[in-house]
Amino acid sequence: MENLKAFNEWLNGVVWGPPFMIFLIGTGLYLTIRLKGFQFTHFRLAWRNTFARVFHHQADVEVGAISSFQAVTSAMAATIGVGNIAGVSAAIALGGPGAVFWMWISALVGMATKFGEAAMGVKYREIDEEGRVRGGVMYYIEKGLGHKWKWLAVVYALLAGLAALGIGNMVQANTMADALESFGVPVQVTGVGVMILVALVILGGIKRIGQTAEKIVPLMAVLYLLGALVVIVLNASQIGGAFRDIFYYAFNPAAATGGFAGSAVALTVRFGIARGIFSNEAGLGAASIVHAQAKNSPARQGMWGVMEVFVDTIVVCTMTALVILVTGAHTLLVDGEGLTGGALASAAFTQGLPGQGGAIVLVGLVLFSYTTMLTWCFYGEQSWAYIFGRKVVLPYRILFIGFLYVGAVGGLEAVWGIADTLNGLMAVPNLVALIALAGVIAKERNKTGDPE
């Protein structure tokens, strides 16, 4: 086990080294240029064609398995997960306040990346003889780049199926179990409970996942944001200092203080971008699998991709970060050590809102991680179905359910490390495809409507 951990640490350092960071952010920047800064210049247009349509009860008219709102809430069920709480906390604990700045950068260019993923997911999807919709990175690699690139699609599908067992399974179950254990719930009990609750939904397929996500995701996000807003308002005098630290330490080493061990700028950048990607998943391509299910056009679904990243990172992650920074929780010492992950977020909310703060984080972690598991199971099964056919779907679901227990009782550090490595590896084929299809993505951008 120690040898495996050591190997993963070495591989993780390679995967998340400077070349990959440049590749990841560079792809988002390149697409931003090809899209003429669409996520900035047409932000209001994107809003009007996404969430505003839901508020005005405008129905979808395209073919697909689920509504565009169900598709984006399912995608956000995967993105608004423990990365928004434990991931942000870990980024600050390991990289300092400046890591938040690099999370923002990953999101701002990631909005263009996610536009491309969602649009290409819909554009190159297939509908099989039984009426099931199939789409995602695998399909836009094979159909967009040509059959000679199918090997790359297979590589992506294999890695995505494995990554789902990490980022969308064990990490979520482990964080949930860790949070509940602090309230006296044994990790074994959490493991069994989450297996049952996840099975009840995923065995019903994408339509049941979509129906569940559209009910839980908006509610859990609003409740969490309201709790965070209360803490921030109560500590309003510290907001200016928090933003000052974010911008200053993004480019300057952060000295050790209290429970924070300090961080070099390189680590700040690394943990900020890595945790940002873990949270919004722009560049991983997995969300294209569920976006492909939407009853929508490629251009309009691409706008949902833009809003998905904005809400996930610019809104939810920022609120978590501000709660931690305005309360100074990242400098606290508990038993002589600094806090990280869900424990840091819980300490911040408890300090900022005594009595109810810890409960807000607990409910957030449980709901966020639960909905993430649902969508990532779909990502994994669809990825492996691309390689092995529909016969693998049920066995994969059973495997996924079993891994939930493994994650619940496993070690947090090892699980996060493996998940980070798999995230980086699965992103590479997707980024190659997005760069190659940039011209096609730009054409879809021109179908989004009149310039504002």
C-alpha cells in the first residue's frame, strides 16, 4: 500500500506539473480567444438563455432524454460537491489564501472550456435503436476528429470510468463519512447507508437521476449560500482583508501562521488550479456526457456550460473561501495541528455562526456528495458502455455501489491523491479534442443569438 501511495504521489506530481497546468489553462484561454471572450461579452445572453428560461417556464423543443435544466442540474450535481467545501478548504490549507485567485482563473477560462464540452456533447451525440441518447467526449473525439482517433476516445472512456470511482465515488463517500463521524455516526454505518440511497436512484437510469437532481441541487445550493452569507455579513469588517490576502498571496509566498504551514507560490498555483478543476470539472469533459442528454441545441446547451462553471466556482467556492478567511479558521490549531478539508470548513462556519454553523456544513457535505455520486455513476457507466457495450452498465453500477463502502472507510489523503491523478489523466484526451475542434466550437458560438 505504501509503495502504491508513493508511486501515485510521484505520478501526481508529473500530472499536475507546470506543463499540464499550462496545457489546461492554455486550452481555456485559447477557446476564450476563439470564442471572442463569449463568457464575458455575452454573459447576460447566456443568463437569458439558461436560468431565465426556467424562471419563465420556457420548454425545450429539441430531442433528448431529459430537459436542459435537468441536464445542467445533473451536471451541477457532479460539480457542486465536496470540492466546493472540502476542496476549497484543502486549497487554502495547502496553498494559502492566494489559491482562491487561481481557482478563479481556472473558472474564468474554464467557462469557455465548458461551453465547448457541452456544445460538442450535444452536436455529436447519437440516438440508438432503442431511443437512448449517447454522447460525450468519446463521441466528439470519434465523430468530430474522425474514426482514426477512436483509440483516443477509448483511452478517455477507460480513464473516465476509473476516475468516476475516485472523484465521484470514494472521495465523496469518504468526505461524507468523515463529516458524519464527527457527529458520532460510525463510518461503516455511513458506508452502508449511502450504498442504499445511491442504489435507489442510479438503478433507475438518467431520467431518475435528472428528476432527483433538479429537486435537490437548487435547494441545497441556496441553503448553503444563505448560511455562508450570514457568516460573511457577521464578519463584514474582515471582507476587505480577505480579498487583499487572496490577491497578494496569489503572487507572493505565504508565511506560516497558527495552523497554516505556509506555502510557496508554485504550490499556491498548483493547489488553486487543481482544486478549481476538481470543483468545476472544466477540462475533464465528463459533464459533456450528461449535457448530451439535454433536449437542446449545441449552442444553447453550451451557454448552460458557461453558467454551470460560474455558479460552481465564482459563486459557491468563493463563498466557502470567504467564510474560512473572514473567520481566520485556516490559522487555527487543533491538537497542535492545522485543519484541512471538511473539518476546516466546519470550524469556520462554527466559529462564524456558533450553534448552527457546523450543521450547515454537515448538511451541505452530505447533500453535495450524495448528488455528485449519482451523476458520476452515469458518467462512468456511459464511458465504459462506449468500450464494452450496454451489457456493462448494470455490472458497473453494482461495482460503483460497492466502492462507496470502500471510500467511506478508507483514508482521506490516499483517496484525494488518486482522484487528483485520475482527473489529470482523463483531461488530456479531452483537451486535445477541444483544441482540434475549436473551429467547430466557434461556429456554434455564432448560433447563440445576436450580440448584446
